Amino acid sequence: MWAFFCLYIMKFILRLFPEISIKSKPVRNRLIKNLQQNLVNVGRHHQVGLHVYSQWDKIIVRFDENVTKTQAVTELSRIPGIHSFMEVVEFEFQTLEDIFEGSREYLGHLIENKTFALRVRRRGNHEFTSQQAERIIGGMYKAHYPNLGVNLSHPDVTLNIEIDSNKAFIITDRYQGLGGFPVSSQGEVISLISGGFDSGVSTYNAIRRGLKVNYLFFNMGGTAHEIGVKQESYFIWDRFASSQRVKFTTVPFEKIVGQILERTHHGVRGVILKRMMVRVASKLAKRYEIDGIVTGESVGQVSSQTLINLSHIDKASEVLVLRPLIMSDKQDIIDTAQRIGTAGFAESMPEYCGVISDHPNVCPKESFILEQEALMDDNLVEMAVNEARTIDIKDIPQDTARLETDVEVVEDLNFHDVVIDVRAPDDALKNPLVIEGHEVITMPFYKVAQDFESLDKLKSYALYCDQGVMSLMQARQLKEMGYHNVKVYRQKGA
């Protein structure tokens, strides 16, 4: 008799976003290949071993033995293009009895004292139909476990088994994915990011919709603001879009802001500022052969975002302007920022009160705006483009070292060291940090700069995060602020 055995390997079946599934076969194949490569790239960036292959309408991901279930689920839930995914146990079979024996360990206990239904999805050539498999295997479950009978209409429990040729897949858990399209499948853009609620969410929405997003920051508020925006940009990219190499560009904007304040009418300063930003952004987009720019504007949110003013702003651009939040309410934007993890940045970002109109004009004539812009030097835009500084976004942690002081990095803690876990709240909650003999304080990285002051100055603090990136940036910033009792803790082997 054929010997049955099941070697458990952590595998997940990925379901594509419905919009992908209805595409033509060539388009669908292109999107699937795009998603497969993105999965490989994300695994490489986050040092998570995985193997990807496709089977007809699904993608299968197998993780290496050293990857925890929490790590695997976290990574898959943050990759655009995945509608949902299921954890599965896979094994080979010859008979329907083999399928029952291979699945009972995972499914049998679920039907005890409950009504149930068994659903089988089958692909390949077999001597039985899906309905026959459901009846025979379902009968085995009914006979071997105490239950309240089969109920095909409204069962208490539904057992799911997939059959593909000589392999069976037992679904042990289901998870919701991010949806959308694979990153880079829909083109490339530059997102104007300021560190506030709106620009972070609009950037995320563009990524989720399959755009390859580069980042553009207009520096009007000094070093602290630049560091904060770089940290947020790196966070968004690292969490949702690390499958692609993109750019972060900083444009010094003080000269332009100065002339707007000194030379233009107060009623249209906000609109002129946005027009100047769009001009610079569109020229940089054309320089880098990028398809469009993304802004966080929403109709009516502020005076510069009336339909008339948005029209005036668009006319300053040489490329397509996309506004993912155009019909969103502010509270919806804030709720999304909290869900994706960027709200803390907006709440703690150093404020810059620059170009504010005391009596803004919500419907100025285009001729008046052009007249006011003519009062400014005509070479300002070209100067700003030429002074732009662009880096690879993955180099942000090293780049901020230009502006910050280096800190000690240790793998062994001193007896009295207090550890500060600076990971995002959801990451810290899923996998709490416990270090025997040491106090651990949970303080999200976006709150470190403002909350560190409340801690005991006589103690020594070691900042921790999974990859050691955010902890290093925060420790450097604390050093710049004058705190010298900080270092970075990295667990051995990390």
C-alpha cells in the first residue's frame, strides 16, 4: 500500500485583485509576472527567504524555515496586487482516503459538535468529480468526528480543500491583502510629500494603485523638517513599495518663498506657491522621464483647492497631475493615515508656517495670478531645478548621517540599559519585545523626538527596531538634540 506522509512547509496561495483577473490573458500574465518579481524583491530587501511560482490563476509563495508566520503574513499583507491569501498545507495523494488522512489533523477538530460542509476545488484529470470528492471525503469526516451533520446551505463550519493534479492543499487560515495593482505596473510618478496627513495618504494610494512612486520634498522649514519627511518617505517605501528602486529629491525653496512673501499679493500667495511647486515638479518629472506628479489636494479643503484654483495650478504643469484624495473628507484621510502608520509623522512633524494668505482669494482671475507671478524673478524655477538634490531612497538612513551625529551600535546590553522599542505600534503589538533583565519601553519612532525628554536623564537608553534602520535615525536625531545617553541595540544575528 502507498505510504502517506505530509511534510509541513509554510506556503500561501495568493489570490489576485479582481480587476487583474478580468484583464485579457496577455495583460494578466504581465501583471502576474510583475507581482512575482515584486515578491522576490521585497523578500530580498527585508531579508525574508521566499520562493514564488505561479499556477494558472494563482501565485504560490513558500517561505524558508527560519521565517516566522508573523513575518510571512506581515510581508504579504503589505504588497499591492494581492487581494487575499491563504495559508495552506500541501501534500501528495493517490486516493481520496489519502486526502482525508492528510487533512484530518488540521480540519477534524473544527467540526466537533457543529454542522459542516466540505468544499473541494479541483484542477487536473481525475477519476472523480469535485462533487464526488466532497461526498466521499465529507462522509469520512462525518463518520470519524462527533458532529451535528452536513448542512450545505448554512453550515456552522466550511472545510476547504483544493486539488491540483496529484497534490492536495488544505487551507488553514485566510488573510486580507492590500488589493490594487502590482507596484510599477501602471507607470511612474513623483509624489509631492510634505510630512502632513494628506501627502502621506495620497502617496500610499498611488502605490496601491500600481504606480511606481518617487518622492519630492520642497524644503522651506529647515533640517528638522527635512529629516522628518525623509523618515516618513522611507517608512512608506519600506512598508509598501520596497520592490522598486525609487528616488527622493529635495528642492531648496526658501528663495521662492521669500519672493512670494515680498512681492506678490497676499490673496493669491497660496496658489502661486502651489503653481511654483508644480512647475518644478513637472520639470523634474520630464528630466527623469516620469509620467506625472501626485499631490495630496482635495476639493474645498483649503482656499487654494477650489475648482478654479486647482485649474490655475494644473496649468503650471507640463505633465499629468494626479490627485488621489480629490473627493476625500479630511477625517477619512486621517483614518487612513492611522491605519497605514503615517499619522504619527503628521502629528509630530515640525510645523512650518510659510506662505499663508490672510484673506485668500478663492476664485482669482488667471490674468491676476500671471500678473503677480511676473513680479518674481523669472529664473527662480530653473534655479530650484538645478539645485535639487536626488538620492536613492534606500540611502536615506545613510544620507541623514550628513545632518546627524553617529551613535554607538551594540549587540550586548549593559546591566542598567533601558531598551526603547521604536517599531510601529502594530509591529510591536504583533511581536512584543521581551529582553530578560531589562526594562523595555514602547515608543513609536515618530514620537521619540518629542517624548524622550520625559525619560530619566540619568539612565542609558538603547533604541531597537527589527532592521536597525529607524532606530539608528532616531538615535542620531536625539544626539543632534543634545542627548548623549543613547545608542542602538541590534540583536545578535539580526
